Amino acid sequence: MALLHAMATGRPGEIAAVATFDHGSGLPARRAVDLVMRESERLGVRAVSGSAARAVARTEAAWRAARHRFLDAWAEELDAAVVTAHTRDDEIETVVQRLLREAGPRGLAGMRASVRALEGRARVRPLLEVPRASVHAYAAEAGVPWLEDPTNAEPTFQRNRVRHELLPALERARPGFADWCWQLGERAAEWRARMDELLVDAGVQRIAPDSVIVPVAPFASCGADEWAVLWPAVAARVGVVMDRRGIARAAAWAPRARTGQGIPLAGDARIVRTASTFVVRASGTTAPVPDYILEQ
């Protein structure tokens, strides 16, 4: 609501539409959608709304996936970017969650990772360096109406436990811990950007919406440790997220892979070795690799 107010009063000409989504979590979610629609009308900006299917599981991941599908669909329709109000605190919480999952540099970059140009519309987060308390102060001073989502206090969800319990405890035990997490995410985002540039320079490229090729020659001297860094960055180009086991398996296989061999990844994804490339395919593992790729 603070972002809506700031954009509508400061940069209204840049708003293609205000998008609000009901995750299906109950009456408070429906009231929130109503509030957004009413306030958008009052401010004179277009608003669109959507709701999750009843079959969507009551989990953070399921809600996020449904919300992203809705936002990306409207952004595609309007040829616009998705602008969200995530704050510095949200990013710090994300980094802590990724630490708990033993994520590598790509994951620790959190929301500061480079724009998702391959798996959805662009994400713009103009408030990412702004503390949550400052957003609250702005909303209070400007008289911005808002509603508190009761699910934000439910300990069932990991982010809430991180926000209300773990982070405050760690900050008390080690003052400055939150700032350290922010800096860690910043360094990880810089590392991730450099890795993506390296892949481009080496000739890694998408050849189809679900396929990317990796020329073998630039990485001929790489061992399993190097491939363990390369594969997640390559797979991400076609929307494939590799877990630790998948990374370890692919990294050990790559230096000794022979033409025509392949290895499965999570879901329906697969890596295939051709004469001079690796081909990562996000789907359709039973379909043959095109002849022009096999001949490379």
C-alpha cells in the first residue's frame, strides 16, 4: 500500500496497472484485495485482481508460485515489469532462510539476483534498500491505509519464525548480525553477476525456451569442483533449480561424459553430451536432441 501510494502520487504515468492477488488464505486476504481495489480507484489508477485456485496448498512456496504466475501473466499482457515493495528486512530474512538451507552463492544473493529475464517478467524492487520501519513511518505520516495479514504472525511459516524469533535472538547474541547478512547477500549477488558474465563470454546460450548449450572447449580443464559452480548457473537459464545432490552428480559426471550420454536432473530436466557441447533441457527428456546440435 505504501508503494502504491508513492507511485500514484509521485510517478502515476509509470503505472500500467496495480495488481493484487488473493492467496486464498481466508477473509483477511479478500479484505486486502478489496482495499487495494478501492484505494486504486480513489487514486485514479487501473487495478487488476486475481485469486488462487482452491487446490493451492497452504504453503509459502505454493502461494508464491501462484502469485508469480498471476503477476507475470498480467505483466506480459501489459508489456510491463513487476514492481514489488520488498524491503531491506525482507532481503535479510531471505538470506537467513537460504543460510538455513545451506545455499551457495547463487541462493544467498536472494532478491538482489539479476533480473529474471528467462523465467518470467522483470522484477523491480525500488524499496529493497529501505528498512521496513521506514516504510511503516511513511505510511503513517502519509495516511496510507493498510491491513495486517494475520498469516504474517503464524509460526507455521519459516519466514515468520525467522522474523519474530531467530533474527531478534541472533541480533541480541551478535549485534550487527542483520547487517552482516545484508552484506553477505550483496557479495553473493556480485559473485552471481560475474558468473553469469563468464558464461556469456564462454558462449553459453539458450537455443530454445527450454534448452541451453554449453560449449565444452572453454571448460575442458574443469574438474568436478568447477562444474559444481557452473551447473547451477547454467541450469538457471532455463528455469531449472538444482539441489545439492543433483549438482554433485552432474559435477562428477561432466569431466568424463562421452558423446551421446545424458544425466537426469530434477523433474523432467536433463543434461546431454554432444560432440562438442552439453545441452541442458528443462523438459521433454524423451525428445531427441536436434541433429544440428548433435553435429556440433
